Amino acid sequence: MPKIRFHKLAAIAVLIGFAAWMGTGEFSSVGSAANKPADAGKPAQPDAAKPEAAKPNTAQAEPKAAPRTVAVVTPPRKTFARAIRISGLTEADKRAVLATRVAGVIEKLPVKQGDRVKTGDLVLMLAAEEKISNVDNAKQLLAQRKAELDAAERLAKTGNLPKLQLDTARSNLTLAQSQLDTAQAELDRNEVKAPFDGVIDRIPVELGSSVMQGGEVATILKLDPVIARGEISERDLRYVKIGDKADVRLVNDQKVTGTVRYISRDASAQTRTFRVEVAIPNADGSIPAGMTAEITLSAEPTNAVMLPRSVVTLGDKGDLGIRAVGKDDKVAFFPIDLVDDTPHGLVLGGIPEDARIIVAGQELVKEGDRVKPVEADQATINKLIGEATAGTQ
């Protein structure tokens, strides 16, 4: 019998061992059986089976956040007058277009454009030779009737003239006076006189030209006072009254002061605004009519504070206001009343006197939050005080 070599015996042994392992059906990784629990057929227990000591402490893992630090300031309070700005233009206090009452040829034109006239000054006269003659004849007739009446009265006193003839003389004198008045009225219709003190702004006719009855011959303006006219909204109407002072800035940067003389009580149907007129002294006539103007009306003074625009924020309901810190260090929201908007800042009303207004960090907190208020640095306080002082000058 031939002898089996050693390596063949080793191969047979390995084959037998591999076949036996395959028969067991255990294919897990090396070391997995050691980690397998004793009751592998049972479902795994949830983490609740772990000891309570093994669970993390949530309160200790997430500590409570510290209050947010905000900068606050209590601004100085001043008395401000609510400023209402409206756009408008200047216009003459009075304006008249002079016209002739009869047709004729211009005989006299003693004024020219730009001249100042007084009430009753002659502006234009039409040629009226016939009418002048009628006036002279009426005067002569009136003088004759007066002489006749005087003679009749003397005769009546002596009894040499019947009373009926005396009455006729008196009637003739009255008729002569009426004829003179009629002739003078006809002559006066040939004259055009100034109806008030003013400036001749326009003369569209020339000396010697013919004009029709009712034809325009001159335009006269009264510019003292000159009027600044604008429209005020129905919301601001309650803040203005007749007699209030008003500042007017013209388009050429000239600044003047006037007085409210008229406020319409009938709103415009298109804009729902009310006409306001401000009378401005203009003795030298330097302010013309028709110039663009910005009218600033000052309402009754109110107690308010001046703050930079950055302090204003929106509340939960979308209204404008400021956030402040109360005595309990909680954030509160106060709606504001905008008194004025100046180059130095906003003038705000409706803020409690003891309010500590948040000037830094107001956008990072909300109503009801507890915060750590810190007084704003001196530079910020000086700036606020400086702005408020400048706004009242």
C-alpha cells in the first residue's frame, strides 16, 4: 500500500473541519458571538431599561440664557411746537382786471406797467369831446335855473309872482341838476380809475388805440400783504387756528413770517384738504405773486423729547414707536406721536417721563423680555442733549 504524504493528510483534515463548520450554519464575524447577548432570540430592550444615573440631566446640559444687555438713556424733555409743513404759492391779496364801460379811443394813459397807484388815481381816459361839451352845457343850464329861482323867490316875497310860477322855477332847477348829473356820469364812464392801492402789473393797450366796451385795459395787484396759499390735510386741521404765526420759505431761499388769516371750512372734493392763507407783510413789494413757497405752521407747544431716527422701531402690531425698560427691567413698547421731523432728529410725544429708552439693542429684544439695562455712554448722552438743544434754538 503506498504511503500518504503529510501535506495530503493536512489538506484532508482542513476539508473535514470546514465541512463541519458549514454544517453548523454559524456565519457571524469573528468576535460577534462573544458580544451576542445570552437571549439573542429576544428583541432588544429600549434605552429606558438603562439605569436612571446613565441619563443626562437636561437642566444641567442646557443652562438658562442670561438677560441681554441694552443701552438706555433718559433724554431731556423740552417744549416743542408741532410743525406742519405744506407746499403752496404766493398770490396777491387783491387782483383786478380793469375794463372800459364804453367804447372809444384812448386819449390819456398816465400810468405804465410797474407803477404804484392809490385808490381813485386815473389809469386811462377815452376821448370824449361831445360828452365834455354836454357837461359844460348842463352846468350853464344849472346856473341859469338857479338865477331864475332866486328871482322868482324875491318876487314871491313881494307878492308880485304867483306861487305856481315859483314851484315851476324850483322844478326847472331840479331838472337842470339831474341833467348835469347824467352828463357827468356819461363822462365818467370814459375814465378808468384804480379801485384800490396797488401796482399796475399789465397794460395790454396803447395810447391812441381803440377799445370796445368791456375791453381789458390794465391789471392791478395789491401785494401788501402778499398771501401764501396752501392746502392742509384733514388730520392736521385741528392743530391750526386763525391768528397763528407761520414761517414761509420761498423758492429763492428767502424766509419770511406771516399770520394765518383764513382757513377754509369746505374740503376739496378731490384731495380732502382745506385751503389755508397766510398774510405776509410786503410793503416794498419784493415778494411777487405766483412764487413757490413752503409754509410751516406751528401748533400749540407740547412736551416732547428729541431722539435720533435709529431709536424708532416697529411694534408687534406694526405701529411706530420706541422700546423702553421699565422698573422691573422688562421691555415695554410705547407708540409715538410725531411732533416734528428736524435735521437734528425726531421730536416725539406720547413717551412717559420716566421711560428709559433703549438706544442700542432695541431690535434684538421684544416686549416682555427681561434685559440688563446699562446707561449709554457719555458721548451718546451728550449727543442727544446737544441735538435737543439745537432743535429748540
